[in-house]
Amino acid sequence: MHISRTTKRRVKKIGLPAETLLYTGERVKDGISIKLTAYDEHNFEEHTRKRVDECLPYKLKPTITWININGVHDPVMLEKLGESFGIHRLVIEDLMSIVQRPKCEDFGDYLFVVLKMLSYDENENKIVPEQISLILGEKFLLSFQEDVKQDVFHLIRSHLRSGKGKIRKMGADYLAYALLDALVDNYFIILEKLGDQIDALEEELMTRPGKTVMGQLYQLKREHLFLHKAVWPLREVISSLVRRESPLIHESTTPYLRDVYDHVTQAIDSVEIYRDMLTTMLDLYLSSVSNRTNEIMKVLTIIATIFMPLTFLAGVYGMNFRHMPELEWEYGYPLIWTVMIALGVTMGVYVRKKKWI
């Protein structure tokens, strides 16, 4: 029996008490990377830190502080960060458990948001999910990435450095919106790749339906499942932010969150369309295989029907009883051949007239 990787990760925490800090991902050899960005409309500074202690002084500054942490496998570091920013231990536990469903939780002083970042592995030709967590406060934003080697927010950093747009003039909630928007926009890149694969597979299915097509179709169904699990809960997350149930979300940011909500809705519509297409393609493949089997069985049945009387005649005259008059007749052999050929031709013409072949 095959056990999914997600199930294996959940098994690690079975029987452990709540607030147990256990990393459920793959073993990571690289250390954790911390990138600190502090800014306002007129000032900007960016640093790479190795320890959490070096980031704590920025908590008291009037600027917006963004601390991005690549890697969530160090419980000591995360626990220390949680104590410094007043983060509940259950939130730290969720940060290290990378099989969380996308969600948004309000803890009063801060919002905790879990999302899924999807990237496409060209070498293995599959979608790779990564958990992204955000903790939004009044003047700070903490972001956590599972992959220590990949920075998925490099475009946001470029906008902050250049000072273009509104991002340096707005609060931490607008920065959180920018990160959400970047993640959602990335979904459309994945959807485009998946759509191209579906179109190519559909064309191959119509021309050469074989076992390889079934394997590719099964792989696409799995990729679609990744998209479904990442995109569908995200609508609820964005909706809760749009409703402004928390004072941390300012009225000026709400229109931008509504725009992200529209993008999520579009992504969900595309996911549903692809699901219908894959289901239709699977039905088409099964129908094609069934029709091909029926055609083969029909041909074999017609051949068996034509040869059935011929087999009967051959069986009768193959018994070799002593008193069979035809056995001694001089023209018996050519006559039986004539009868058998005529009978076969007659049955073939009859089958042709009935349009069975």
C-alpha cells in the first residue's frame, strides 16, 4: 500500500502533546537564513542576519519591520523569536508543521496566515508545494519559508529598494497584501503550464490513446490535486481579511485585498475547468479503450462465426468411420473443398451486407 508523503509527515506527530515543536519536513542540512528589511516613506535599510537577537532592536523602531526567515527547522530559534514578538507557542508549532491547510487566525495583536507557494520543477515535470506563513502585527511582518535556498519574494524586495509605488508609503498590512498578491500571481503561471500539458495530452489522446497517455493523465490529476488543495482554502483566507475583522487591516488596504480575492476566484474557476477537462479526458480514454476492445472482439467473433460451419464439416469428415461413402468417392475431396469455400464466401458476403464489418 502506498502512503503519501503528507501522511508520513503527519504520522511524526501522532501521540505527541500540543505545543510540541517538531519539524515535519525533510531533513535540512543548510542553516536558517534571516533577511531583515526596515523602511518607511523616506528611509530604507536591508540586512542579512544570522541570529534572532540581531533583529529584536528593530521591533521598537517606528519604521515597518519585515523579517523573512528561510527555513523553519530550528525550534530553538523559532521559540526565541516567538517569545520576543509575543507569538503563541501553538503558532510556532504550526510553523514547523508544514502540512497545514491554508488558513487565517486572529490572535488580537497579530494575524497568523498560512499559505501554499507552488513552483514547477522542470526536471521532474511536477508541481512542488512549499508552505509560506505570515505573522502580521501593527508595525511588523514576519514571513517564514520552508525552502532555505529559494527566496520567493525577491520582486517585493526590488520594489522596496526602488521606492516605486505605494509599498513604502503604506503600513505592514499593505506589505502583507503584496506578498499575498505575489503568491496568487504565481498560481497563474502554474495554471498556464498545467493548461498547456492538458492541451497537449488531449491532442495525443485523440490520435494515439495508449498506456503512456494514461500515465500522463494520472500525473496531471495529481498535479491538479495540489492546485485544488492550495487554491480553494485561500478564498476563505482572503475573504476574512477583506471583511476587516481585525484592526490590523486598514481601510486603505481593503480594495487591494478585494483585487486579490478576485484573482483567487479566477484561479479557482480555472482549477474547476481543468478538473472537468481531466475528468472528460479520463472518460474519453476509457471509452476509447472500451471501443477498441469491442472492435477487436467483433472481428474475432465474425472470424469465429465464419469458421464455425467449416469446422463442423472438417470435424464430420475427420471421424474416419469405416462405412462413410464419401471417403471412397473419387471427387469427394475437391467437392468438400468447394462446399467449404462457397460456404465461407457466402457468410462473408452476408456479414458485409449487414455492415457488421
